[in-house]
Amino acid sequence: MTVSKQKQFDIPFLNDPATLIEFSNGHTFVYVPKQGDVFNVNTWVKTGSIHENAQNSGVSHFLEHLMFKGTERYGPGEFDAAMENMGAVINAATWKDFTFYYITGVKGEGNQNFRAALDMHADMMLHATMPDDEIGETHNPNDPYTEANKRERGVVIEEIGMRSDQPWTKTFNVLNTMMYASGHPYQRDVIGTREIIAAIPRQSIVDYYNTWYSAPNMCTVVVGDFDLDSLIKDVSAAFDFSHRTHAAGHAMESVDAALTTPTEDMFTVIEASYQTSFVLMGFHGPCANDLRETIALDIACKALGEGRSSRLYNRFIEKADEPIFNMINLSQSRFKLGNVVYLQANFSHPDYRLVLGNVEDEIRQFTTQTPITDDEFDRAVKSLKVEFAETSETASGIAEALGESFTLTHHFDSYSDYLNVLSQVSRQDVERAAHRWLVVDQHYTAVMVPEA
């Protein structure tokens, strides 16, 4: 495969620049030179629950499981065993906007471990066979398990059941339903439902795989100490898409205007058999590709509600005469179609309206009356710098940051330019971002309280 574009860009804390390669088939490849014996190979696919519908909800996550079930060259379990034998760590994850797969290991004498890992990783990404006997038969999820449906289909259904019993998952799903209009791709749970996973046929999974696991939708990141020219040849040979002739799916960049209007319900109470109450508040935020605004809002979240020095922690836990919160935290999650700021808290007080009213008062004060101070601003900026530096210490941290940047924004600036943009954000920028996005009258709340 020929190279259609090649350029270098700087990576924070590293002496040598990274190299961006775009192959003529649309596959993106990034090499980050990092001295040492450790390597990471990480492939990100620009699809997740964002490209699902009511009929195949959860297929991205189900497919992630099935990707490890063999290819024409390697049978089920052989990839895992080979990586384990070389001491490598493998895993994958699915989220709303992306799915990614990675290997971290020691490159070995003459790079033999790395070459084997790259070969098997690419083979898995492009040639997954998804055998029927590994998927398991379709069935009624309420029927007793049989040997036929105990396969990966049953594993995912069990995972759904375990998640559904978790209070935070229940609360999050209720909040998510309120924050997006019916039909919005972010409204669906990434893992799907028991009924859909039990019924989805193999061909539907294969069709989804053929559509989205295509060259234009993939970015492979390699971090380690290698010769660039040899590495480009190795990656080009390993990721041979010539047999994948299906039309590539086009990643969603926006949604219909009708779907951007959330539901009218902004507050929901759920009763459950727990001893304490769980609350999630959600505030719509900027798009992930607006790096400056995203960073400004991150600083606001840190000062207001993240960590022991934040206002919410100090008022309701550290300095409270009788603390009613077991935990409280405010942070921003990045999404392609619009970030979300989540407030997460657990408390024991029986009057949830009083508790939530006090929290809203503190947020309102921060955004309108007593905005972020110089000291709070400096602490928050320092904290973000430390977190960024910690991410940049490891091969896996660098690869994942670049992959996420690619899938959410189509470029790598949100990682490569992060420190530069952070240094340009002013306290006034943070005030404006907090005032714009942390509007008490425009947030959504789901609270789970003990049964009466």
C-alpha cells in the first residue's frame, strides 16, 4: 500500500517528533518514537454505539468480544495464548464514539515479539471469522441456558445483567434517556439489551463489521523504539485491506436538529433497595473538537467539584459539621457530538430535594456570584498538567490519547497541542465557560433513593 501523506508533529515530553502516515486506502498510522524495550500497538475504530440503531443496539460491544474468537490463520484462544506467552497485555474497549484494541509488551530480541504482535493484531482486526459455535445460538434470554447459547452471546448477556444491578449504571441510564431525544445515538446504552443480544443473528454482526472496520475508519498507533522506514513497511503489509471490498461506513459528524432537543423531563427519581442515595446531574458541554473551551470547562470542573481542594468537597465533606455526602465529584466527559459534565454523588440524608438544592446553590454561586479565584485557577491548571504528564509517561497512555483524539476530532491536536492551549486559557475564559455551560436551570438530574 502506498503512502499518500506523511508529516511529523511534536509530542509533549518526547525529544523526537511523531510521524503521521496516511495510506492511499485511507488507513491512518501514527508512529511515536519512545526509547526503551516496551511497545504499544493500538488500533482505534471510528464506531461505537453512535452507529447503532434500535435493532442492533449493543452490536459494537458484542463484536469487540467476538474479535478475539479467531481468524482463518489462528483459532479461538490462540491469539490470547501467544500474547500471554510473550508477557504482553491485551484488551479492548467500546464506547459511544469508538472501539479500540491494544497490545502492550516487550519488543524482544530483533523486535520478534513486536512483529508477531503486530501481525496477529492486524490479522484480528481485518480477518475475524466469528464462528457460529463461538457466538452461540439465538434464543429467548429468559429461557434456561443450554450448551448452545452459553457461548459469547451468553457471556455478554450475563455482563448486561451484572451491569443492570449496579446503582450507578441504573442512574446513568435514566439520566442518559433524559439528556437526549428519542432516536439520538447517545441515548442508547453501549452494552445493549439482553433481548437484542440474544436475538441478533450472526450475519447482522458480520455486516456491521464489514461496514465499519474499514481502512478510512481505522487509526493504528505504534509507540516504541523502531526504525521508521521498516515500520511503515511492516504496518502496510500487516494491514492489507485489499480483500475488504465492502463500502466503508461514513462516521457520523452531526445529528438531525430534531434530535438535539432533549426530552422535557429534567428530573427523575428512582426507588431501589439500597441504603443510600445516588445522584447524577448532567450538563451539556462543548464539542470535543473545541479544545480551548473544553480545557476551560475542565478547569472549572476541577475548581468546583474535583478533588479534595474543590468547593463542593470542602463545603459538603471536608468542612461540614455533619457530612451527608460519602462522595461528590464533578468532571467532563468528551464526546464527538457534544461533551457532558457529570456531577456524581452518594449521600445518606433522607431529604434529597434539600441536598440537591444545596448543591445547585453552590454551583450557582460559582457561575454567577463568586467565580473561580486565582488560587483555584492555578491549582486546577497544575493538576491538569500533572495528569497530562502521567498519561505521557507510558507507551499505552500516549497511544490511547492519540487514538481518542483521532476518533473524536479527526486530528491529534487535542493531545499534541494540549499543553500549549492550556497555557493560553485565562481565568476569564474559565469564568465564561462555567457561566455558559454550568447553568443550574438547564441541567438534568437522576436520583436513586432508598425504597420507602
